[in-house]
Amino acid sequence: MKRFWVILPAGFIAVALFASFLKIGALWGIGAWGALSPLVALALAIVVVPQMFVKSAPDPFRCIPRMRSRTARFATVAAVSALLLWLLRSRTELWGERFSLSAALETGAYRPEAPLGTFIQHAIYRFMNGVFLSNADSILTFTSVFAGAIYAVLAIRAAGLLFGGDETDGLERPAAAVLLSGGFVALFFGAGGTVQIAIVATLGFVTESIRFLRGRCPLALPAVLLAVAILSHFSAAFLAPAFVYLLVRGDRAPGSRKRSLAAGALFVLCLAAAEIAYAMIAKRPGLEQAVAFGMRLSFGRHALANALNALLIAGPASVAAVLLLAAGARKRAQDAPPGAAPGERAFLAACALGALAGFILGADLVDGGLGWPMLAVTGPALSICALWGLAREFARTERLKRAILALFFAGLFHTIPLVLVDMSPRLAEKRLFGLDLAPGRAEMIIADFALEREEFEKARAWYLASAEKNPSNALAKSRLGRIAMKREEYPEAITHYLGAHELRPDGERERLDLAEALIANRWYSEAIAQLETLTVAHPESVAFWKRLGFALNNGNRYEPAVAAYETALALEPRDEQNVRNLVSALLNRGAELQTANRLDEARALYERAIETYPHDWRAYNNLATIEMKLGRAEKAREILAGALTLYPYESSLHFNMGIVLDKLGKYREALHHMRLARDFDPVYSAAPMHIERLEKKLGIWYPSRPDTAASPIEDP
């Protein structure tokens, strides 16, 4: 039985080779080698597997010098980890959440399953973008590398807690290597996402909980770490049963009931504070969104298969933790590793059982292997469970060291392809096509990745391939329309958007995209029809009313444009753009009425425009032209004089003032304003011809003299 724990990691490698070359889609949790060369995998397996069965356990860390100072050790490991993680940082994340999260960070769109994780990264992005002009993609890499360095330090701390005594000499570094070589450490190689902070907090929670059970820290610290983990990513809720056990365990100790209640209250207080902050920043409840996300957990049709793959992708340590949990159920409760405190076995069993429940209930959210980071947070807890269980199984240090090193080698074999696949777009695409996805899904992911990087030709080719495999894919047609819009190929965009609209006739996004393409192509009547349908279905949407007003205003239907903009302003009265939109429609309608000689109606609209937005000179100017047409030159002069005090550099106001003053017989003043009109708009102003006429009236006009200097260049 003792040899089984060495054979298990070797068997894990053998199954990984089998899955990589024969069952990639079915066993995607360990099939990453299928995207690489089989010769590389076989060569590595030939080197690694024999190391597990030698009589004397190998020491791959013998070349690394020991440091007596714990602070220096942590600092060195953090620096080296950050450097390695930065050098190996991901160039792509075609099977995770990087694409959508990168866009979310720029807009501040918070993820309901990870409010704290997205808030922290968005805050870093706002600072780094404002100071160093860093983009969202680099912030994801920075956060990932930083979290990976902290994880490495915490891994050493956890290994020292489990194997730091004299009776386990030489096991601390192999144990830390097991925590670092788990499958999910690939997330730290620059992959980016929202789960890294939750992984670090989970490792800290499990470690500090063990220290609490050993009487080395208060329960408040695990409570805060668990709150951070859950708020960073909702999947960390699998630790809730283990925390409840800690509260019950602490409540039983003499005189510790108050401290246990205080820790529980602190946990709730952290969640409440995050809820308030989330509601203030994201303008919607945070925990409500997280609970709604959690309600998606279900036991679906492929739940067991996905749960198995989720367990496998967590690495051999996670598999060993489950088997050790089953084997430990037959042992006496008092059997424990040296230095362990009562209650550690039950606590770690609660962690492992919670992880298994998370694998089963959250398996469908893994989405055929695309969303495997969803369950990454279970990795550190299961790895510590495996290390603790092995320490319980083996009494002799040499055998224990061989078992731990076997887990390390198997974990390294498992991690290498995950990292390499994540670094290479070509390998990531190959792995995508190995997953059991819906027709056209892999092509869509590759196309989205290309579109993010503005590789429009590549994105267009993959969207077309996706639409060919899945003709009912409305999203592919919408994205093709987006590419055509960016290229200003509006008829082609209309064709694609119309196809998406036909596939999803009730889709708001498809109808709005079609309307935008119609507006861009100046087909306003067709755009108006689409937007009117949207406003009828969603009368509370300001965006729909604004776009309808724009289409009506540009389609020369000014009266309904005024009504549309009035509705938008009523819904958002504090938005100045809504005010300006309404004034624009009022002025256009007024000009229409003025052309039709309906002057009283036009005057009423201009006066309303001035009352609504006094900072638009056009209303004053148009109102003055009405008075001029009615022969009220003095009234027109008063209006223009008032407008010029507000807009002294507007050419049109000076031009009309010159016309009015000319009619009033004030030629010198009229000439002054005409010259200003010319100076402020020397290209398009009609002032020069009036300037010449006024100068002749005043007797100061002189014909321009011909240039007497002959050019030395002769005509050819």
C-alpha cells in the first residue's frame, strides 16, 4: 500500500500521455500534451518516471543553497518567481477569460462572480493607465505575476508549517515544490484573470486555519482571508463548510466562544462592506449578483465528466488528496502527522469535500474545458490535503520524501504543457480544436482573439468559418458586421447585421447594430423603423431614444426628432448632451418653419431653444434673421448685440450685425462688423463683397493696384 502513493503519480503521467494522443476531447483535464509534439512528452516521461522508483529519493534541490534568514529566503523566492513568471508570461489566453476581462477592465464592467478581483485590477488599471499609459492587457499580466510571487512565498510558508520540524528534515522544499507545480500554477504565468487573488487568499486561509488549530494565530485572520477569497472569486465559497467547522471548533474551547462569534461577525462585516462599496462603485448590488451567479450551479448532463476533468486538471496532488481522504476514512481519528493538532484532519476533509462538491456543481460552468480557471481556487487546498495525508501515511522520512517528490515530478509533467500551450497562439488554437465544443465555437474564440488585436482579416476569415459550420450563429454575423463598420464598408455591414437580425429577430443588440449600420450608410428611414421598434419595446432606454432622435434629426424629420429627444431628456434630465440634442432638433425644426414662412412658430421654437440652452449662438442668430425679415431692424440689432456679448468671435453674428447696421444707416459700424466677420472666417464668409460696397458708400474704397513686379520665370 505504501508503494501505491509512488505508483499513483507515475500512473497519472501514463494516463496523461494516453489522453493527450487518443482522448483529448474526453479527458481535456490532462490532454494538454496533445497540442505539443508527442516525442517531447515521451522523452520527458522517460526521464521523469524512473526518478520515482529509485531506491534513494533524488534531491533536485541540492544545487539550491540554503538560507538561514527566513526573510531573505522569502524575498529571494518572490524575486525569482516574479522574474520567471514575467519571462514566461502568456502571449494568449484562448481558453480562459482574458479576452472578455481585458475589455471589462477598460470600461469598469465588474464581473458578478469576482467583484473584488475585478475591482482591484480595475483600480490598478486606472492608476497605471493614467501615469504610465499601460493598457489593460499589461495590467492583467502584472497582477498575475505579482500574485504568483506572493503565492510562491505562501507556498514556502505552508510547507514550513507542515514539514518544518527536525523529524521531517529535508521535506520542506519538496513540499513547497508540490504546491508550486500544481496544474493551476499555470494561471500565474501571465495568463490573467480574476481568480489569482482568490487562489492566493485560499492558500493563506488554509495555512492560517492550520495555525489557528495549533494555537498560533487568532481565528479572525482566517475569517478575513476567506472573505477576501470569496469576494475575489465566488468559487472560493467551497471553503465555507471548513470555516463553519473552525467556528464550531473554536466555540467548544473554554473561554473562546466570544472570539469565535467575533470571527464570524468579522467575516460577515467584510462581506457587508464589500457589498456597500460594490453598490456605490458599480451602481448595482454585489452579493446579489454573486448569488445569482451561484444559482447557475447545477448538476447538468455532462456534470460527472466535467467534474472528473476539473479534478484532473487540478493536477496529481488533487487526485492524491481525494484518494487519501477515502483511505483516511478507515483510520483512527487520532492518527495524525507529527506536530498536528486535533481537528486538522476534519478541517482538511471539509476542504476536500467542499472542493469535490464544487467540481460537481460547477462542472457545467467549466464550459467544455474553456472555463477551467473557474475551479482553479481548489488547487492549493487539495495540495495541502495531499501533503498532510501523505505525512499521515508514512512514518519514515525517506519514504515520505519519495512520495512527495513523485507528486512533484508528476505535477511538473502536468504543468509544462499548460504553460507552453498558454504561451503560443498556435498551440492554443490546436488545443481548442481538441476540445469537445459545439460546431463553430473554436473558430469564434480564435476570431474574437484576433478582433481584440485588430487583426481584421484573420478575424473575418475565422468568423466566416464559424458561420459556415454553424449557420445559426448570429454572433458571428454580428462580429462580421462590426469588422465591416470599422472598415467603413457600410453596405456589407448592413448585410451581415441583417443576417444576424433574421436569426434573432427579437435580439436588441442585433436590431441596434443594424440601425447603426443603416445610419452610417445614411439610410435613415430604415434605421428609424428599427429604432422605433426598440423604443416601443424598451421605453425606459435613454440610448434607444437618443439614437432614434439622431436618425430622425438627420433624416429631416425634425418634429418627431424633437419628441424623441424630449423623452431622452425626461429620462436623464442632468445629461447636458441630451439638452444639446434637443436644441439641435429645435433649431432644425425652426429653420424648416422659417423657410415655410411660418415665422411665429419658428420664433417660438428659437425662444424655447434659448431658454433650454442659452449657450447656443445659432438660436440668437436665427431669431435675429426673423426680425430682419419682418423689417424690425432695431429689434434684430438688440438680439445680435446681446448675442455678441456672449460670443464675440462668431463670424455669423458679426455678419448679420453688419447687415442690420447697414439697413439702419450706420455704415461705419456696419463696416467694422463686416471686417470682423471676414477676419474670423476668411474662407467661407460672404463679408468681403459687403465690405467693398460699404467702403464705396463711405468713399474710402480704392481699387487694388496691379503687381508691377514681373516674375523672372517665363511660361513654358
